[in-house]
Amino acid sequence: MTIARRQFVQGLAATGALAAASQPVFSQTAPITLKWANNIPVTHPSNVRIREAVENIKKDTNGRVDIQVFPNNQLGGDTDMLSQVRSGAIDIFPLSGLILQTLVPLAGINGLAFAFKDYQTVWAAMDGDLGAYVRAAINKVNLHVFDRCLDNGYRNITSSTKPINTAADLKGFKIRVPVSPLWTSMFKALEASPASINFSEVYSALQTKVVEGQENPLAVIDLAKLYEVQKYCSMTGHMWDGQWVLANGKRWASLPADVQAVITKHVTDAVMKQRDDIRRLNNGLEAQLKAKGLVFNYPENKSFRDALSKAGFYKEWRGKFGDEAMAKLEKYSGKLV
Ligand code: X2X
């Protein structure tokens, strides 16, 4: 900024007109193009809200920032997209903390089975000290992470072969799980037969019966049309899952502070709206999914929790996450044994 211009801007600030003056600053500088990619269909609120954010970011930077969105695994499955956001081939990428666990072990902690009894507890923990602790670990691997994470939801088990009523029904059950140590460990502890498969391959894995079932929130089961290749939906609600919005650390740090501020504002707005959308969908979708032919059942937690405890699942992960991290989680979950 030249001295004359700086004085001009200071003058405007003094008269309260800085907002108007900040607009030309954006338009005078080189355009910035960013790639945003994710694993979810275009109709999912994560994509609907991000498209809105992209428009608002463009508007508020006078067209300087253009974010291109690649939904539905167009740029690869989650494992692949994680490598790409690290290398800088993708700039922004929302990912489940449990899948990020392959890189940041602590990021899976919110997925410990039956940790959060309700959404109030989820957001208190994730927007509070537990989330801050996880984000600090994410920053260490040179990824920028936005403060607020997207909601994916409480996960329920679907199947083409039988409803899951108790833990005993999972014995030998061939179930797809995302590529994540905690997910695999949990279903092994329940004596199921978990297969790690990226979401990009889930529909076809279910269709060709490579696996009998999978687990996901109702919004995903509906919008990815998994009901077409599944018959039963067992409302286990066995874990809450959300997605951290990650950005390539170097790329993020290279953006001017005013651009970072505009992106952060609109991404945060989009996340908060997405959370509302998901809550509404996950509450209202059951009737629609029944109409599409899914048969629902409502298992009690107890047999699953008991089986996990007996198999040493909680003990194993307490050892891996460490006492400090577990203390932060257990402030919200109560003792997990
Ligand atoms: O891969 C999944 O199952 C999904 C869509 O729920 C995630 O993003 C973790």
C-alpha cells in the first residue's frame, strides 16, 4: 500500500467508511483459485452449504477468490484426498476425524463407541476443550483446521441379510468400515468381520455383496441411496462422527489475512447451517426411508457396550489416546470402561 493510500484508508477508518474502502483492495490483487473436495453426493447439506459459502466468499472478495468444489469423490476416495490435501493438490478437504486418525492418532477420539449421549454434549465437547486439543494435534502435521467441524451424525448399521438386534448378531457379520484404526478395532472387538473401504466404493461393495452391511447416519444412507442395496436399518447410534474442515497448511498460510478472514467467516457460517440441516434430516428421514423399503429396528445399547468392555476395547484405546486426552473426553462422556 502506498503512503498516500494508507493515509486515505486511515482517513476512511476515522470516518467509519473502512468497509467500503476495503473492497478495492481485494479487486486490485491477483485472483486466488482454491480446490475444495469431498466424498459426499452433491445433494448432501455439506455440499449445499459449501456452494453458498463459495458464492459469499466470491462476493465479499470482489471476485478475487474462486473456490472450485469437487463433490462425490470426483478427485478420489478419502485416503487419496487426504494425501492430496497434504501435498497441495487439493486446498480444502473435510474429513472424518476417525479417518484422519491414520495421520493424527488423537483425531479419532470422538468416535469411541457410545461416548456422547446427545448433541448438546457433542457440541460442548467438539466446540470446547476436547475439539481444541484435537485441533492442536492436527496443526502439528501442517494442516490448517477450521474451528468448527461439520456434523455427519450418529451412525447406524444397515444390512442386506438381517437386522442387528444385539452384539451377538454382529458375530461374523461382514461390515464395511471407513479406513480407520478405531473403526476396525471396534467391529473386531464386536467379533464382526470389518473390511476397510473408502466411501467411494461403498455402494458397489454392498451391491456386489462383498460386504453384508455398513454403518452411517441416516442422511448419508438416504442421499447416497444405500437403501437401494440394503434391507435393514438397525438404529444402534453407536458413535457420533463429524468432519474437520482441513486445508493445506502452506497454502493457507500463503493467503492474505483479509482473504483468510472472509473464508473463515463463510466456512463457519456454512458449518453452522449444515449442522441444523443434518439434525433436521436425521430426525425426519426415518419415515421416508421406511417408505423406500428399509426395515427399521431399535436395539438397546447395553449388549454392544458390554461386549466392547469385555473385549478390552475401551482399555486398549485409553492406552493409545493417553490419560490426558481421555480426561478431556470423559468430562463429557463420563467414564468409558
Ligand atoms: O465414509 C463414510 O462412511 C462417511 C461418508 O460417513 C464418512 O465420511 C466418514
